[in-house]
Amino acid sequence: MPPTRPERPLVIAHRGASAYAPENTIEAYELAVQCGADCIELDVHLDRGGRLLVSAEPPGPDIDLTLEDVLSWRAGREVRLFVELKLPHRYRARGVVGAVTRLLDERRDAVLSFEQAAVREAHRLRPRLPVVQHLTSHVSIVRSSAYAWGVGFDDARVTRAGIARALALHLVPTVYTVNDPARMAQLVEWGVQGIYSDRPDVLRRVVDSS
């Protein structure tokens, strides 16, 4: 089985410490570690040459950081990677889900996406690798509980009842993207078990004081 629920809410640095450095860069990831992040969320696309490029948007010619580069950087560090498959329907025929899942450590990393088919495929390929289903109008908490380790709520739409529902279904509820400390504290009080933030240092202080 995948890892159990975290004992304390996970501090997930959204694209690294992206409030303080360019997002999805080694600089931002290094700062995230210094800020006390438990996890780093990063975004991956597959280019025509088969490279897993790290970028929130479809990568242009200026993007050359790969998932393999990030894994090499992570060697010897305790930080976990939460790898989001961006627009995987564009790349599934070229095996993007398998390419990503093969590289990750099932003891500490996770795959996430808004696209249910990709998350289900990741779970099928690596049943012990945690997968996080970002919720949409087409993907419910209940449906996600059949295959996901966790679910991702948009901060603008999350409710206390939704968090309680996820917990009752033995899912790890996470919320993106939260930068206000008062809101962070409220979500922790609701029972959220992972928060994505551009300001992981702020979130670290909130979690540690809760």
C-alpha cells in the first residue's frame, strides 16, 4: 500500500519557493529546502525528443531543465517531489505517464494531475507510488477514492465539509495554492494534510506553530 497519511500537514513548495525565485528552477528548489519545505511540486511536459521538461506551460526553446536533472539535484536531500503531469493527454501516446513514474521513488514521491486517465494510469503502472487527483467538476472525491492516495482542492473552492469527506474516505486532502498565513492556519485547523504555497517559509512557521 502507498504511504499512510502524514503525521503533520505537508509543506509543499509550489514550483519551489516561487515567491522568491523564478518558478521551476533549481534556485527555487534550493530555496524551498532552505525554507523547510517537506515537498517540492514541479510540472512536467514531454517534448518531441522524449525529454521530460520541467515547466508549468508548454516549454519553449529556452526551457532545458529536465526531471532527470531535478532528481540528480535531489540526490542526498530528504525533500520529496510531487510531480504534476501537465496536459498529459497530449503526450500519453508517447508514454509520458510511464516515463515519469519509472523515475520516482515510491517511498517519498508522488504523481499528480487534473486528468483522471493519467492519474489512474500512474496508479496502474506503479500501485505503491502515491498519486494525487486534483479535483474538477468531472472528478469527485468519491470517485478518486478508488485509486488515489490524495486529492487536491482549489483554495477558492475548498470547504470544510469537502475536507472531512476526503478524510472519511481515507484520502490525504491537499489544497493549492495558499500564501496567506491566516488562511493556512484555518486550513490546518480543518484537517488539511498538505498545502501548496509559493511561500514555504511562511507555511513552515504556521504548521510548526499549530
